[in-house]
Amino acid sequence: MNPARLRSMQRYGPDTALIIVDVQNDFADPAGSLSVTGGAAIVPTIDREIEVAVNAGAAVVATQDWHPESTPHFAKDGGIWPVHCVADTWGAALHPDLRLPDGAAIVRKGANGEDGYSGFTMRDPVTGETIPTELETILRAAGTRRVVVVGLATDYCVQATALDARRVGFDTAVLTDAVAAVDLQPGDGDRAIEAMADAGVTMWRTVMR
């Protein structure tokens, strides 16, 4: 076996989960309402990672923004973001080239208008109350101790998911060549990588030399 592929397999096992964050049309497709530069380009990389994870017996979980038509999260309703990932629309659908395995869990966030940056928690934009998603429960039930995070976007949902994973006690890694940043302000993606590393998140590439 190719030594680089062997090393990549070693990050997975039955106690590991690959978390694929928000690889949805509105983020990953150039025609999406909140398209992330480079978002489509990472999908084949994530697909290869899914194959490695599944072959090693790891769990695979995907997250999805799943917003109502109006929410304080959107600029038209007082927030900062354009309308995106409205439930049951093309924009909210997972990218068609993303090859999730049969039976992969999908965690939808923001369905009741919450801010849903992290796969683990949502926040009521009016009261500030934090609400857990089912992600931690799914991972604990699968016997997960370590998570590997990929997807979109580095400086928002990937960062929030990785930091929450660390907060609730999972060993956490982010694959830096399987994420892409919004960079609302230049350098936001790099600063997010630094913040995650400072919090104890391991930074890997999909091919470790």
C-alpha cells in the first residue's frame, strides 16, 4: 500500500468520526447565494476522505444549515447574511458530488431560526440561549472518542464545530486541505486555523507526508 495512504488511514478507526460540515449548494456551488471560494474544489478531497474513513470503520456524519424563509440570521431580517440554505430548496441540498455512505447521519441546524454555526449547538438570535443539536448524542452512541472535521466554512461553521468538539471532550482534528474560508475580512480563515490550533485542535492534511 502507498505509505501516504496508509498514514491517512491511521487517523481513523471504529472510535473515530468524520464530520462533514455544510457541504451544501449555497456554500459549495459557484451559483450559491453564499458561495465560498474553493468550496466546490474540496468536494473530491472530502469524497476520498469518506472512502478512507468508511474502510477503517469510522462513522461519517454530515451537517446541514436548514433555515426557515425568515430568520434574524438573514440580513433582510436584521442579521448579517444573505438568504441561504432555506429548508427544502436547491441551496440547502448537499452538493450533488458529495458521496455520503448509506446510513450516514445528517444533523440539520437552524430549522427554527437559530444561528447554527456549530454542528453541536445552536443559538437563539433573540434570547442568546444555546441549544444542543443531536450531534453529540449520535457520536457518543457510536463510541466516538476522536473526530476529524472537514467542510465549509473554515472561519465559521468548521471553526465553531471543531471548538465545540474540543469543549465536549473529543480529540479533534481539522484537515486543512478539505476546508475553505469565507474570508469576510481578509485573513479570517488563517485566524480561524490559529484559533483552533490554540484550543488544542490538531491540524492535518489529507495526505500526511
